[in-house]
Amino acid sequence: MDIRITGASQNTLRHVNLTLPAGKLIALMGPSGSGKSTLAYDTLFAESRRRFLDCLSAGARRLLARPEKPHVESIEGLPPALCLEQHLPGGQSRTVLGSLTETLDYLRILYAAIGVPHDPVTGARLTRLSPEEICTALLMLPENTRLTLLAPLSPAFGQNPESDILMLRKQGYLRVRVAGEILELDDLEAAPPAEGQVCELVVDRIVLREGVDSRVADSVQAALRLWPDELRALVQPRGGEAELQCFHTRYRNAETGFSLPDLTPGLFSHYSPHGACPECNGLGTVEAGKDELKICPACRGMRLNPTALAVTLDFAGRELSLGAFCELSVQENRALLEQLVVPPVYREALQPPLGSLKQRLDCLLELGLGYLTLSRAANSLSGGELQRARLAGQIGGGLSGVLYILDEPTIGLHPRETERLITALLRLRDKGNTILVVEHDPQLLQACDWLVEMGPGSGPAGGEVLAEGSYEDFLKNADSPTGAWLSGRRELPTVERRNLAAARWLVLRHAKARNLRDVEFRLPLGAFTCLSGPGGSGKSTLVHECLLPALKAGQVEGAGEIVRAVLVDQSPLGSSPRSTPATATGLLDALRPLYAALPLSRQRGYTAARFSLNTRGGRCERCGGTGRLQVDMNFLADLYTECDACHGARYNRETLEVTWRGKSIAQALAQTVDEAVEFFAPVPQAAAILKALQELGLGYLPLDRPVTTLSGGESQRVKLASYLAKAAPKRSSRPGEHLLLVLDEPSTGLHFGELDMLLRAIYRLRAAGHTILCIEHNQGILSRADYLVELGPGSGAEGGRITFAGEPV
């Protein structure tokens, strides 16, 4: 059944009526703020989650705050929805790639079932005997050998002689061995054992001859029921002396006495107190000083305790612990599993978990993540890597009839990797699922079954469905803005490339971090350079771990003209809910003196600090200047409600009485960038910042929106705007006055029209004399750079080399 949406008016949506075909790959397109995410996440996913909560018992619902119903008249045919996000909820520092994809769950089963334990101190292999092996060993003794099978008794035995002996009699036993002497229970009753004497129950006495096999087996089982860890036997050959032999059923080192109970999956979990490293509590890192961490020396970052790390699997003669296995790349893991030695007795039982493990690793390889390790911390993954890792887990999970929602799944992908992503999405669709992606990549759009375009603008100017249909329909649609870009009727701007013949260069020599192979990286000054290559080829390593640290240390040739290097990435602008685009760009710093200089402020003695959200005095103390209150949802994500004191204004009543041009500071900041451009035109510093935000396609953005709700692309453009606001045409060639701006995937989340704006902003920064380095995969951006460097040819060990450097072809 198709998904029929009627009257959706959440946020900026304008009474949207839309039918999404079930079981298809569907893309939502349109400018930032046009309503794509509102439709996908705040309407479809929110309603699906609300209906799920309604299915819980009344008792469970009482523990949860009921989420509000999205503003929509009806949604018919809505299946259960799963949102594969590009960020992790807070408090998940233990999450690794292996737990995200559930591969660790299957590995724990394998290590618990067929793992070989070793003494964590000496490294000696631990041995144990099964009940069957004990029986075999006893029955191989010479005929007419006398066996006395013993089960150790508790050290507390004999403290209450009457009750202890009565219990043994009820179980049918007649004799006990005390301090090496076998006594009848009647004798023991008369002379109870002294404290500290070793007591053993005589389970059976047998003379080995033909026909006693079953009796030996039954007696061994009976003894192990009484004391599961060990069976003792007095072995007396015919005509010889009796000798005590011990048969251990738990892993044990005979030389040191170290023993280990049965292996369980919990022993191999860094979430469990039984498996986690006691030094770092399963985090893999310990504090090295204030705000600094170092690899845990006890577990070497592997997160498990010494006992768990001493258990290995045999991969055709190569023995690896779980920690060591997870330190290898996914590509190496998959190859090793083909060499795993599985004892014949376990092959049938382990076939399902082993098959599921291989399937999930195959999915990671298909999605271009073969260069990662299963031990890689999830909070260190990029947004695109995190989303694809979750996608791999879902493909391996085998669910059907689900609505999957993904945001820009092609982020960080080279065109070759995008092809593999498309194959994975189609596999998920073919299992009977509906896939909804918020996407702009032409390669993925062409593979979609159905496209929906939102617009026409951003914020209040958006919220409408402009067009829907197949890819071919959009190519022919003259009224579709996206169709004009896809068909080539509109193209990105092109300006004359810089002449690099006379350019001065930054030169980084001998870059060798991670998989980089003694790379020499050259970067033209005052030019626009793009760095591209497959995921895991070494791009981020080259920039973040080599170039930027080397610049800071003064180890890069030709860096005299660069006053400093600035990383403009997609990381959040801050974690405080008080942070907004106005605070992040410095706009509020320009407005606070303006409001402090007004007559009412001077009359009351207000200073600029009065209009800060970070200090007491002017802010609302009920919400701490955030404008909203947090509601704990227990095991679900927290909800937020509007502050009942300031009603979302963030400031207290007295502060809000100060107005400029009829608006309080809260009302001024509640405007979008487009609205504020005209309102603050008389304030030059504010006008420059707002104009820069507008030029980067953020005109729809409210100035008081919490930065914690911005996408990675929006956060990056807000950071870029603060530099664009200061950009002016190059005035001189004096050294030491310009910046190296490093942009990490700046095209993320941008519609074709917004790419136009981004390129024009980059050209403005270049005209101001700045050097721009973009880590990028968008072909439209790459083809318009002054200089292109490509790393590769593959990922991980197959990358790390410069395969091309020069003007884009």
C-alpha cells in the first residue's frame, strides 16, 4: 500500500498532499530549508514513532512523555520507519563499528564456542576435559583396575554432621573419604571431620571389566553434578598402589593453577563487567591530563580484560584474539574468515552466526567501508561513514516492510563508491522495503524510482511540492528548477582559472601517517585547490594529521604568507543549546552594544553583558537562556518543550522591554537571515555577517535557532560566513596577511542552486588573497578548481599515493 500524506503543515510545509509509492527508492530534493527534512523526519518518522509508542502497554506509556502529533491531517499506509542518522546520541563512547553493525555479536558467539583460552600471564594454552573425554580416559586403563570416583565436598561439610550425613544418605551415598581415608557414614557420624580436613564423597567404586562402560559414564555424570569443575579418581591397578588422579572440566593451567570457567559471549563484551578492561572500563582510553586521553596501557585500546584477550581463534595457523581481529581492516577480516578452523562437531551449529557475520562484512565492503576496523570508535566516524555503517547492519538484518529514511547517504563518497551504495540501496528495496533519501547527487537520483522536488525557496518561501515523477520526467520538466540542472539547461558558474605558472607553493614533504606512502603534497598559494579520492585513500589523514600539524610546527615550505590555517568542517558549532547562528558568527556581539546604547538601557544601567545569553542578569533563569526545557524520556531520546517563563524568548521580561526599531533583541533574533538583512542594514558589522550568510544560501535560517539542530552542512556554511563577511579584494602582496581555509566536503547537503552560491563565495575568498583547500567529491566543484590532487588508487593499504596532480580536465 502506498504512503498517502494529506494536509502536512509541520513547520514550513504548506498543506502538502503527496503519495509515495511503496517498495520503491524515493529521493526528496530541493534547496536547504525547503521542507525535505521536515517531511521525512518531523512528519513521517515522527508519526511512525508516535504510533509505535501507542502500541506499548499502558504501564510503559506512563513512563514516557507522549510526543506531539505532527501537524498532518492523515497518513495512510505508513509502515514502521527507521531513521539512519549521521550522528550518534550522546553518551555512546563505547560504541564501535562492530557493535553498530552487530558483527561483534556474532564474533562473541564464535569465540565463546570454539575459542582457545590461554593463561594471560604465561601465554600457555589452557586445557580441560569433557565428561566424554574423562570416561574415555578411565576406560582406557588396564582391565581389573579398581576405580574409586570422588566428588569434592564443600569446605562447610561436617559443621552440622547430622543434617549433612542425612542428606547424603537420602541421595543414596554410603561412604566419604576424609583426609585420604575412606569412612562409612556411620563412622563419620561418630567422629565428624575436623575443621580444614578435605572431604570427598565416594560416588562409586568400580572394577574395570567388560560391560561397565555405561556404569562409568553414569557415575562420572553423577560426580560432575555434585562438583562440576573437577572429578577425582583413586586408580589402583591390580596388585599396585592406589593413585589419586584429577580430571578438570574447566580450563586450567596445570603449572600455575590458573583456571577459567566456561567461555560465554559476555566475556568478550566491553559493555559487560565480565569482559571490559578494568582499567578503562571498556572505553579503550584513560585520562592523560586535563581534557586529554591516551590509549589504555592495560588493554592497548582493545577494551577487553586480559582473560578475554588471551582467547584466540585459529585462522589456518594464525591465532588471533578478538581484540587483535578487530584491529584489522574489514577487508582483512573477511578474508580471514575463509580460513577459520572450525572443529567438525561445531560446523553445523556455527553455520548461521558465521554466515550472518560474513554477510555483514560483505555489506561493509559493498558500501566502501572495507578500510575501517571493527574496533573503530563510532564517534570518530564521519557522518557519511556512520550512516553507511548503520545501513550495512540493516541490509544484514533482513527486515522487510520497513520505511528507511536516510539523509545524504552519498556524503564523502567517490563516484565509484556511489555505485556500490546504489547497489546496496536497491538490495534493501528488493527485500520489500521503501527507501526515502534526502539527496542531491545526480548519480543516485538517476537510480531512484521516484523523485519529489520541494521548494520553490527556503524557509517560508518553501514547503511546497513543485514536481514529482521519474528521473526522465524531470529531465523534460521545464518548470522544475532541479530538472534544469539535471538536464544541463543550467550550469554552475565558471571563472578564469588562476595562472599557476608563476604561483608560489606550499610544499609538505615525506607525509607518512597511517597509509600515506611518503607523499609530497604541493598546494598553490592564493588559489582554489580540491583534494579528492576514494574513502580511506588518505585525504583526511593528509590534511588533518600531516598538513595542519606541520603548518603549526613551521615544517611546511613556503608558508610565510599564511597567517594561519583554519579548518572549516561539518563538526557542530557547539554543544550548548544557548549557541545560535547569531552567537557563532559574532552577530550578537555586534548587536549587544547597539541595544546597550539605547536610552532605556542607559537609564537602567544595562551594559552589553545584559544582552548575553551566557551570563546572569538579562537571560531567563528558568531555562538558562535556552528558551526550552528538557524532558527526560528514560530509554528514548529526550524531548524539549518551550519554556513556560519566557515562552522561548530566552531573555527575562525587563530585558525584553528594550527595543530598537520596534523589536526587542529576542524579536530581532527570531527573524530569519533574509528578514534581518533589511532590518539591520544600518549596522555595518551586522549587515556584513548577514549578507555573507545570505550569499551562502542560509537566508531561511532563524538567527536564534540552536546550533545543536543544524545539519553538518549548515554548520560548515555558518563557519564559512564569518570569514566571508571579512573578505575584501586583495589590497597588497605583503606576506603574512592571508588565510589557508580548509573546507571538508562543503557541498554536503547543497542543492544545485546552492552549489552556485558556494562557488561564488569561494571565488570571493580567493579574490581576497586567501588559499582555499577543499576535500571534495562533487564533480561540479572539482571541475572548477584551479588545481586538483587525487589520492588513491584504492582505500586503506591500496591508497595513500597521489595518482593525479594538476589542472582538472
